[in-house]
Amino acid sequence: MPRATTLILLLAGLCGSSLGQYNEEEDLAWLQYYLRQSRASSYNYIPYYEEESPAYAYSYPSANDAEPEPEPEPQRETPWRCPQECDCPPNFSSAMYCDTRNLRYLPFVPSRMKYVYFQNNLITSIQEGAFDNATELEWLALHNNRISSEKVGRKVFGKLQRLERLYMNNNNLTRLPSPLPRSLRELHLSYNRISKVPSNALEGLENLTALYLSHNFIFEMGASLKGLKSLILADLSYNNLRKVPDGLPASLEQLYLEYNYINTIPEDYFQVSPRLLYVRMSHNSLTNQGLAGNTFNSSSILELDLSYNRLQKIPRVNTNLENLYLQGNQINEFSISSFCSVVDVMNYSRLQVLRLDGNEIKRNAVPPDAPLCLRRATVIEI
């Protein structure tokens, strides 16, 4: 065989092998990379022990800074073309980076893209049909921009039937985008200006597992959570809620309602969620008059944060509870019946951490049978 022909065949073989390996490992490699990059913004599950204030300050452009919004130049897409404003790494052909580039508009998205990042820009609008060509999108990051609800195309997300994660936190939204694709698993809308969530706003999102709506101005949720059959985490903290959302889904495991104005909770409210593990309701307006006797007597709850409310008595909790935070209330007595209905060798609480500091209770108010009931406790602060 001629020497030149042999060299050509060897090069062709090497190229074929390389492309085969790349197509096989691309999604896994990208997922690992993204998880490493997003660790810093992951939700912190450590309970609040002290007074906190929001770390984020809104900044909106002044009227004097307003400039005509530039439009993207018409571009003719080819199957492997990348917009000149963005980067499309050859070793991650389904990812497009357009973040932190002072963009004021959305460039076109090639049809092969699955992961697209437009965060940390100056984008104010999402034009109708912006993603019509990118029907394979799974992750779409639009956080830290200036997008307002009035400038989001009505059906802009309608064709994204594979979209799983939508990041629109830190924008100027006043309402939830609608309609949203049924494929959605995570919806990030924290740090916006949303004031109301209609009962049908999340209708059809049966695959949604995580909903982030903290740091808005929401005063009403209605029954918007009730139909979310797969919901595991709901973060509604730092809002203006005066009542709990109507009807929790049975799948819910984590509920965060701290920093609201809630003053009452129905007696059977938590019983409909048999998987509920963590409940945070610190910094609200809860009183004993607004709570029924067995409101928190749920066998599934392991951690309950009721700190910085207006409670005068320790509410009754289930013996399965492991962490109870009641600091910063007005509690003036230590009632052992709140933890154990019967106190003996066989009946005791699984409580490990009890915070009662910052109340009106005195240390000598602890009853003599407390060590028998709270034998598992390693931290009791009064």
C-alpha cells in the first residue's frame, strides 16, 4: 500500500475514535462542570440563629441612563454556527456561554443547544419567538438581568418542551412567566418584584420539584401549590404573606416561609404532606391564639423553626421531632407536655436540639421530669 494512503487512513481512524468518545461523554462532563460552578449559589439549609437582613440590594437603571435598546443583527444560522457575541466550546457543543458581556438583547440560539447562559447582562426583554429554533433546550439561565414582565413574549417558552431548569432570579419581573412547559423541574424566580401568584399560575407543572420565590413582594399564593404533584421544595421566604398557601402537595419535603407576616395556621395544615421534613417559619407573627393544639404534631417533621415570633407557650410537637428553634419569642413557661404526653421509661422525645434563649422563661422553670422526657437532647439553651 502506498505510504500516503496509509497515513490518510490512520488520520481518519483517529478522528472517528475521537468523535465517538466526545458524543458519548458530553452530557456527563457538562453536568459535572456546571455543578462545580453552581456550588456557591446552592441553597443553604442551616437554620437561622440570629437576626439577618437580605444581602442583596436592588439596583435599577435611572431614567437618565435609558438608551435605545439595540437589536441583534439578522444572522443566518448554520447547523454549527455560534453567535459572535458568545462562546461555544468545541468540547461542549451543546453549551453556549453569553454571560457577563453587557448584552442588551438575546442573540439567536442554534438548534443543537441544550444549555444556554445569558446571566449577568443588561437584557431587558425576551422577544417573541426568541427560542423557537432551540427546541432542545434543557437549562436556560437568564438571572441577573433587567427583564420586566411587560417585555417577555407571551408564548416565549411555549415550544421548549424539554426545558427542565429556568433561572430568572434577580430581574424586574412583576408576575410569573406563563405559560411554562410541563417538563420544567426547577423554577428560580427569587429577587424579583412579584406581588401575587394566581391559583392557576403553575397549572400543569406536574414535574416541578423545586420552586424558588423568595425575596419578592408576594401577599397571596392561593392554592397555586396544590397541583404540583412532584414538588419537594418550596421557598417563599422574605415576602408579604399574611396566611399560609392553601393546600400543600403530598410530595413536599421542605417548606420555607420565614420573614413573612403569617399569624395563623390551620390545625390539619401539615397533615396532607406526610413526607414533610423541614419547616421554617421564623420571623413571622405567629401567636398561640393563631395555632390549634396539634398544628405541629406531625410525625414526619424533623426540624421546626419558629424563632422570632410572638409565642407565649411552647406549642405541642411530635415525639419524632429532632430540632426545635423557639428563640426570640415571649415564652414564659417550660411545659413538658409539649414534648411528651406521657413521661416514663418507654415514652420520650427524640428531640436533640432545643433553643429557648431570648424568651421570658427562667432557668429554674425546667420541671424535674424534663431529663427523662428529653433524654436524647444534646443542646438545650434557655
